[in-house]
Amino acid sequence: AQSVAQPEDQVNVAEGNPLTVKCTYSVSGNPYLFWYVQYPNRGLQFLLKYITGDNLVKGSYGFEAEFNKSQTSFHLKKPSALVSDSALYFCAVRDGSWGKLQFGAGTQVVVTP
Amino acid sequence: DGGITQSPKYLFRKEGQNVTLSCEQNLNHDAMYWYRQDPGQGLRLIYYSQIVNDFQKGDIAEGYSVSREKKESFPLTVTSAQKNPTAFYLCASSIARGGTGELFFGEGSRLTVL
């Protein structure tokens, strides 16, 4: 069975500094990896995904993520954080084409001015 | 604009009452899903449907029921058998179940049991 872990409940960063949100996963087959963002009392918005190909994936709002097969990680990054990036971020993994989509517990990002 | 519409946004229920949450999509997606979100627990799958007139239980289906009579609609009923129904409920859709496609989410419905 697949699993996904977001080891940090909260990440605090000053505006303008780099932002990293960590995600590790476990699957038996090929991982399909996703990042979503959620603002308070809203639905989830898709940011980016890794299916195959280049390990560095670029997504919406200046976010990117790096797939690392040896470390089974898919960390989300942004070079310069904005106060408006403050939100709840979810990593999700699917084990191959027909696996169930498993969400992590979420990481709260707080960006201070 | 294409998207997913959930209603109502906020709902209050007395213990022992059934309530139905609406989910409508105009994305022409085959697959639809219901998730429950509780603080610190991520999203847990309640039910999903891959095609009209067919649906399957997810991880926490007890106390819930669904129907899929139309491609664009996937309502969720929270029954009185659900022991702890207060939560944020999210509906989602995708082109098909599985594959490389991402999920598209509605804005959610917050249910509070008084």
C-alpha cells in the first residue's frame, strides 16, 4: 500500500526567503506525485504533478518540486515566498495508473512580512 | 467557466437528522469523489464513482450514502448513523479514475452537528 508523509506540521518563513515544504512517499510501483494548496475554508487547488520525465517540475504561482527517486521525496519549493503563499499544502501520491490517491496530513505555511 | 459547485457552503444539523450535500460539475469528467477533511488528518476518501450508476466505498464510507444518476451530479447523504459528522466535506472530479490526471475540487461544505 502506498503512503505519504509530510514531516512538518508548520513551516515559518519570512517574505522574500526561500520556501521548502517536505514530502516523502512509499509506493510499490511507479509514483504519480501531486501538490495541492488550500486557503482557509476553500477547496484544494492543484499546483503541480510529477508523472515521468524531468525530475524538476514547474507549476503554478512560481512553485516547483523536485522528484528524488533514491530518497523517495518530492519537496515543494519556491525561491522567494510571498505573504499570500500562507496556506495549507498537501502532497499526494498514486501508486501507478490505477492506485488509490493518498494524501498527506498537510503542512501549514506561514509567511511573515 | 467550468468547475465544481458544492452546496450549501455551511450546514447545521441536529443529531438524528440526515442531510444531503450537493455536488455538481460541468467539466464532463467521468470520475467523482467525496472526501472528508478533519484538522491534522488530511483528506479521507468516503465514496467515489467512475461512471454513472456505479460507485464504490472509500476508506470511511460507514454512515454515508451516495448516488450517481447523472454524470454531472454526485450528492452525498450524511445519515444519522455517522457518529461524528462534524467536518469539512470536499467533492472532487477527474477525467477518469486513476491515470495521470489531477483532481479538481469544489469549495467545500462545512457541516456542524448541534
